Amino acid sequence: MNNDTMSNNMATNHNVNFSDWPWLHWTDRRPEHIALAYGEQQFTWLQVNDRVNAYAKQLTEQGVRESDLIVAVSANNLTVLWLYLASLRLGACCVILDPKQSGEQLNDKLETLAAKFIWLSEADLNIFADLPHEGAQQLVFTYNEKSLIAEPFTVIVCTQSGVEWQAKRLASIVFTSGSSGKAKAVAHNAENHLYSAAGLLQSFAYTAQDNWLLSLPLFHVSGLAIVWRWLFAGGQLTLPATSNVIEQLSTVTHASLVPTQLKRYLHERDISTDQHAIRLKRILLGGAVIPVVLTDKAKSLGIDCWSGYGMTEMASTVTAKPADNSAGVGLLLAHRALEIDGQSIKVRGASLGMGYYYRGTLRSMTDDNGWLVTGDLGEIKCAEALVDTSVDKSWSELFILGRSDNMFISGGENIHPEHIERILLSHPLINQALVFPREDAEFGHRPIAVIDAMSHISVCEMNNYLQYKLAKFMWPLNYYTLPNNINVSGIKLNRASVQIWFASLSK
């Protein structure tokens, strides 16, 4: 069996080896530069450091110490960002969980973490008051922004070794999507996150003069990756203070979006009477197929769209490229390696996490040679000509075929649901799509689809659309509307949850 390997250990021009906490690094070099924005509020690097110290002081007063684990059940907001950074400052680790997930999902995660402390955002306090915390102490913050502004800050004196900068100390635990089963808790250290940032930013330029929108949740690796790119590059970070996409994106240069968010932004801008100048320069797209019509329209407005392939275990992005009409997911980023064993995709590199976390212990994620077997299937082809002149055209491009555990056989043919989903998502009215097998007496299995569409689409209409795009045996027999209670978590559909719902229909 032949193996194809991609490796990219190219050095970057950025310093991955910080000698101090990244926000302190930037405080020393550009203390008065704006680092963070939330609505009308702006914070310099000096003020960011002050607030991290203030929150760290509160954590210390409530008993948080080095190596402690804190669970924060919260959507994105200023407090949870300060909490995350302050936890790092003390050598502790803050794990952020989705407040919209089911009680069963949350209980599973709490059991896995066995955290010593828990913080519930004010909006979610009543909802989760009855959850079993296994004796975890509930944290309370008495400071708010007004009091923080009014009183002087006391800089924490680092009298214990636990608060000194150590790049290899546990810095995050993020759960996988659980799309193929129970979610796993992936542990990363700061060095993993910094190398992840360095590899992407070698091609996807983001500098101290740029501003990245924290448009994805911190309980997902893609959201946390934005924070670490900000810390790595010393740029600006903006937390959304409004649900209006145009308002969110009008003040930033960079954003990480899923295609439905880009579609909404372009639509809202078309109908808006306020045709403001566009500051947005680059968008990193993920989570689904990228319709070329969207990226072409964005390009006409001066916005470069990039797509790629990544996973929680690798601290986000593994391959990336400027979005085009190719089905490939781009070139391997620096500090990563990738191998195709048969069709099985394996990855490793400096951004690969420390292991899977369970109640204070770490379990290896890799085989005996240090490779993570992703469960994805793919192939490597020569990269086509790319627009970006900073990438080496001699590199090979990765093409994803699907997941090994999703494939099924229909009439003797191997069917990868992801292949059908890519075509369905190219339909202008479909926002989300998942394909599953249904048992069939003649063919063994036939595909069906669960979709989120802007209006009803009949099977006949879809068959006409698919006529020259898919072989007929791949056409879904039926289309089911995605129920409103399925949690998307801001990134992608949870395949396991949708499959359980679909299975319940036949009972």
C-alpha cells in the first residue's frame, strides 16, 4: 500500500518562542496600542494586562491555584475572555462550554473534566443552577467594567512558580464536535496554539495593524484559535457587540466565518442603504462547502476568501488556500505534516495537542509513530495554480473524500455522504445538508438528506438540479427539514445528533 506524505516545517518570520505571557510581551513593546474592542469600549495592551491581573486577583482570592481546572459555561463575552486569560496567568486552565447544548451533553463534559471550579455567565445562571457540579466551587466576579475603570490596578507579584510563563503548560481543553460519537476532550499547551497561529499567518497575513473579529465561539477550536492568533501577532481583536452582521464586519479587517454567515453579510450589504467603505480584507471560511458565487462576489468587493481543512486535535487549521472552484482544501501549513495511508489521512506536527483529557489524566492521541489517524479519507494531487504568490506552487493539494465511518454501500457502490453534501450545499437555497443511509431491500442502502433550506424544495426540483452533477444512484430519495432544536453551535451540524433524530422518525 503506497503512502503519500506532505510535510512543511518552514520557519516563519514570527517569534513563536515568547519569553513571557504574550499579552505582557505586547504590553512591553506597544503598551498604548489598541488591542481589544467591544462596542464603544477599547482596550490598549496595557489595559488588557491590567484587567487580566484584576481577574487573576479575584480568582486567587477564591482559591484558584496552579493546575486547577475551571469550567466556564458561557457564550462569548468580555468576562469569559478575561477569565480565560487570567486562568492562564495563574497556571490554571479555563475550559469554556456551550451554554446551548443539552443537559445530557453538558453533564457528560462535566463528568469528563471533574473541574474544581465552575463559572456560569449571568444569562445562564438559572438554567444550569441544578446541574451536578461534583462539588465544584462556583466562582463569582465582583468587579465590573465600571469599577475596574474607577480604581487603580494592583499588579500581581509572581511569587510562585505556577504563574511564570511556560509554553508547554496546559493552556486549553476543547471538546471535539462529537459528530461521529461521544465528544473527546482535547488538551493543548500554549506552544501548540502558537505554532498553529504561526503556520496559518505565514500565508494568511494578519499584522499589528489588523483587526480580527471573534465571530466564532470560544468553546470551539476555531474560536479559540482566533484568540491565539491575536496573542501571537499582537494585532487587534474585536468581540461582537451586536447581532447585525454588517455592523460586526464593518469595523474589522479579518474574520472567520461559515458560508451562511458570508452569504448573510453579502445579502445584508446589498439591501443596506448605508454603503459604507469596506475595511474587511480577508475571511477564513470553514465548516462547509464554499460556494464559488459567494467568494467571487466577495472578491469583487476587495475581500479575499480562504478555505481549508482542520480539526480540534491540531488546534484548528491544517491546510489552507485562497478559495477557488477546486474541490481541494489547500496546501499544508508550516509546522504540520500529513500522510495518506491508503486513503486514510494521518497528521502530526507542532500544533498537535498533548492528548485526550479525562479527569486529570492525558491519553495519547497518536499511533506508535506519532501520527494522529483522523478518520478522514483523502488523496493528494498536484496543486493547481493559486492566486496567492506567497505559496509554493510545487506543493501538493489535499482533497477530502469523506470520513471512513460515514461511508456506506448502495448497490455495490461506495458512497461518501460528504460528496453528496458538497453538491447539495452548492444549491443557492440550501444552508445546511447532511446525508445518511436508509435501508433498502434492493440496494442495501439508499441516501436520504436532512437539509436547512430558505424555502421548500421538492424531490423533483432537486433531481433536476442534480441531473448533471451527481450519478443517479447518489440522488437522495427524500429530503427532510432540519428541526429547530438541533444545535449548530455556530460552526457545523452535529452529525450524530441529526442521525439520532432521523432514526427516531422510523420508530
